Amino acid sequence: MKTLVEQLREALLSRSPRERIMLLAAALVVACTLLYLLVWEPLVTADLQRKAALERARLTAARIEEIAVRVQSMSAGRRTDRNTSLLAAVDQTSRSPTLGKAPSRLQPEGDREVKIWIDDVPFDNLLRWLQELDTRYGITPASAEIERAAAAGVVNVRLTLVRG
């Protein structure tokens, strides 16, 4: 290693003062360029990437918090009435305009289950009524037998409803 350093020193000393200054200036420029490219730029790039990742994480966290607030407000607005008996809730809502037709038969099966028969009811009305039962009273179908009626969009239904 000493021989290489000595050879470089001899080569530098053999040059004219003007060439020495130019060679030293060029070496300084190369050293600064290497320092910038190998040390400084990777550090700055990594810092920018970390800042961008942090900002994305903050945006994601803010979005999650916003969704959580929405879900809480939706679940708070969806208070089910569990004090009304299953049979009373089904009977009361089946006579509302949502269904549009009174059931042909309503049969309680204990406290937790009601069987209901509805003939010639529009399918869309049936779905709205089932959603109303679920939203207001927490009542969902345990089983359903749906047959197409003669008219388009009209069905005959046999349901078993339970409170969830």
C-alpha cells in the first residue's frame, strides 16, 4: 500500500504546479460527488420515503377512525325494540303499509318463533318488510319457502321468523 501512495505522490510532484492544482481539484470534486451519491442522497431518499409512508399511515388511520365513527352512529341509530313480543311485532308490522297485505295465517311456536303465511304479496314489499323487522325488532327469517305467484313480481311465502 505504501508503494502505491508513494507512486501517486511522486507522480503528483513530477507535475507542474498548475497540473497539481487541477488534479487536486478534480480529486476533491470526485470525492464530494462520491460522498453525495453514496451517503447523502440515500439518506435523503430514505427519509422522504419514511415521511411518505408515515403520511399514508396517518391517512389510513384517519379513514379508519372516520369509518368507526360511522359504524358507531349507525349501530346507535339501530336500536332494536326487544321489549315487544315476537308475535306482537310480527303482527303489528305485517299490517303496516310496508308489506301491503295482511298475512293469511300467523302461528306462534313458543316465545322464540313465529310461522307466517302470506299469499300474493309483491316480492319487493316482502323484502322491505323483512328489513323493517330486522332493523326495528331484531327479527330475522330462520327459514323461508317462496313460490312464484301467477302475477309478475308477486310471491306466496311461508316464513319462520325468530328473534336474533
